[in-house]
Amino acid sequence: QTVVTQEPSFSVSPGGTVTLTCGLSSGSVSTSYYPSWYQQTPGQAPRTLIYSTNTRSSGVPDRFSGSILGNKAALTITGAQADDESDYYCVLYMGSGMVFGGGTKLTVL
Amino acid sequence: QVQLQESGPGLVKPSQTLSLTCTVSGGSISSGGYYWSWIRQHPGKGLEWIGYIYYSGSTYYNPSLKSRVTISVDTSKNQFSLKLSSVTAADTAVYYCARVKVHSGWYDYWGQGTLVTVSS
């Protein structure tokens, strides 16, 4: 079964830059998987940030960006703010289904 | 603006069938171009894809749940539904419905989620 890997946790200073990654337990992530990224705060539904690797969803600030770095998808937050402290999930589209990564808990301090 | 709303019992007994419905407003399920999906989140854990359905009735399920899951669509009511059979406490979770863009596989609209507890 396909396993999508993410860092369990990450920390960034206010104003800093952080890159979260999304990999495959076996193989490389490419644009063919249309990686997307979601932000979730406690008690809320996820919010779509990035889709198709690097397209920002409507209303998402441009300090959020997506890319492929090496063999992984990546979400970069530039100029982190306190309210960026959330859980972040990547999703890979397999055509016949979707697979969520385990999520990264981002702390801003 | 598309809106999705989950509804169904918040408490289900072990071994019974969990049934949820997602009502879509602001857009038609029959218009095509989207899958209609169920996702769940165990307490304090990550998100898990359950499956999705196209308006035509084509379904795709998470292999780990496939034997117990049925997703159906009622285009006349603009609703789609989830049935999960033989539930146990491990199926206690917040269940979300959401819309997925076909061909690029991303969620553009989500329901608010509903907590389903499996307990006797």
C-alpha cells in the first residue's frame, strides 16, 4: 500500500521560512501525482492551500508556495506568522484514489 | 459558492452500519468534472481518504476499507452518502465530505465535518 511521508513536526520562528516535504515510501513524487496541500487548525475543516504542485487556491497569501524538491513535493512558507501554526497535510492523487500524508504539526515560536 | 453539509447519527453501536449523507448546495452533483468524497479523521490523528464517487455512480475506495464501504449518489436530491458496515470503536472519527476536482485530484470544498462515535 502506498504510504505518503511527511515530517511529524517542524518549528519556525516568526518571520522565518520553512519548507515542509511530502514523499513516497517507495518512489518519487512528481507533478503526475498533482500534489496538493491543506492547512488545518484544531476543530476546523481543512483549508486548501496549494493544488497541482504549485497553484495557490483562491485567497491564499503568496507567502505559501508549492514545488517539487528532489523526489518530494514541498510546501514553503516565507515570512511565517503566528497564525500559520497549524497542521499541514499533503495529498497525492493516484488516479483511482487519493492518499493523505500523515501531516506535519508546525509550531511558530 | 458550493457548500457541503454532513448529516447523520452521531452515535452508532458496534457491529452496526454507520450511515452519513452529504447535501450539496450552490452546485449540481450532475454537472460533472468532480468526484464527491468522504474523508475521516480519528481523534487527534491525521486525515484518511475513504473514497469517492462520480455522478455517474463510478466509485473508488480506500483498499483498507473497501470491504466495508459503500458510497452512493442521489442526483435528484443533490446528495451523496456513505455507509460503513460492521463498525468498531476504531471507526470513531470526524467524517468529512468534500469535492474533488477530476484529473487534478484536489479538494476545493469541504463540509464542516461530523463526529461519529461508535459505542454501545
